[in-house]
Amino acid sequence: MAALLAEFNSYLDREHADPTADSVSYRQGTLWLSQVELADLISQIGSALVSKRDNSPTLARRPHLNEHHRVPHRAATTAHN
């Protein structure tokens, strides 16, 4: 987590940092998922990243650091209806 915040702060310290123009984001949310749904989500994210990993540098491409973490939340273990 410290590395994630350090990278974000390093970006913000740049002279011409423009989070909107650079599509910078930090998102956090809770997803209620079964083990099967979680496995499916992990597979989908992995597939999306793998599909781009062999992109070569071009004049139109810039490197983008992609970090994410996934931890169980301490929320109730059953849904409330």
C-alpha cells in the first residue's frame, strides 16, 4: 500500500501533472462475490491485462502503471434483505 501511495504522490509532484488528462484514478469499492464469482473476476482482469502486455512502445503510447489489491472486507458475511 505504501508503494501505491508513493507512486501516486510522485505523479502529483510532477510539474505538469494533470490527473484528468492522464486518466489517473484510484478506486475503492466493495463487491459481494461468491468464490466462483471472485475467480471469474480475477480471470477477467487477468485476461484484460494479458491482452495488452505485449504492446510495444509507439508515439501514441505512454507507459501506465497498473496496481491493484484485493482483500476480503470485514463486512457482514450475509446479505441483508
